[in-house]
Amino acid sequence: MPTLPRNLIIQLNLFAGQLYLSSYQEYVEVCQFLGLAYEKTEDGAVVAADGFIISQNGIVGPGSQCTFRDSPVKFLKVLMTKIRKNCEGIDKTHLGQILDGKILLPADFVKSEDGC
């Protein structure tokens, strides 16, 4: 059975409106795909208020894994809140926190004993 590349899975999940991520590793992959900071950046990095990495050590753009020249955050916020969730808030979800520029920790992905 053929397997899909991770970037394609990430794109499909974002387009489908997935709001929660299953692991910290998936969080890192989503942030790398979108060009967003997922941990404290290195010295010399320029990061916008929404978390988009504008330049790193003099290299403009978020790096080799991201193809966005401009931040995709504003578009994704509109897609997720206005279209997918009928204007309902998503700020408590993993993706909502990412789009608000919050850096998540591995502890944010640990399930409690009751499964929540």
C-alpha cells in the first residue's frame, strides 16, 4: 500500500480544518511547513508577531521546508474561523494557539488519564 508524503498529509489536514494535533512531532512538522517558530529562535532570526520566520541569519524566508514568502496565518485564521467553524472561536485548540503565535510545549500534547 503506498504511503503519502508528510507534507501532503499536513496540507490535507489543514485544508480539511483539523484543529488538534496528535503529537509534539506533528506540531513541529506543521510549524515547519507553515514557516512558523515552534521553539525559541536562534540569534539573528527575525520573527513576526504571528510567529512567521521572516529571516534567519541573514537568509530571507523561513527556510527550506517552507515555501511561503508571506505569512499564511491570516488566511488560515479566516479559513478556520469564518468558513470551517462558522465564526466560532478556535483559540483553545492546538491550531488556534499556533495561529495566535503561541509556542506549544510537549506537555500540551500529553493526554490525561481520562482521555481528554
